[in-house]
Amino acid sequence: MTQEELGDMIGVGKATISSYERGINKIDSDTLTKIAKALYVSADWLLDLPDDDLNDDTEPVFLNAEERRLLSIYRSKSPEDAQKLIVIAETL
């Protein structure tokens, strides 16, 4: 993912993302939350803090637009329908 793509996802420019990465600007909590959601990771992971909800071996997952769309659809379903989606996907 490029700085420009991440910036587009959270509503800031490439230069702003670059300044966060280089430590020039500090990230406020709202922006940190947006970045975490965009990258499908916890804010704790971004801050290199322990996260009780994740395993120690959890790595960040960078998804493209289609993958994010599929995940969003999956998460919007009931547990029963989500399981049906898994079965359908596995048969393709």
C-alpha cells in the first residue's frame, strides 16, 4: 500500500502520511483509529503495544479494495450466513 492510497483511505494527503512515518507530526487518536481500521489492525499493534485480543504471531493484513469489500460483506452477516459464505467460497 502506498502513502497516497492510505492517505486517500483516511482523508489526508501523501505528505501527511509521510510526516507521520518520519515522526515529524504526531498522530491524534482519531487519525490513529482511522489508520488502524484502514489497515485492519488494532491501534495497539500500530503502537507496538500488547493486544490481548490478538495472538503474538498476528501480522498485519493489507487488503486490496475487493478483499476489503468481501470482508465487509462477511462481517455484516449473521454467524449462520457468514458460515454459508465460507462454504460457498470453498466450493468455488
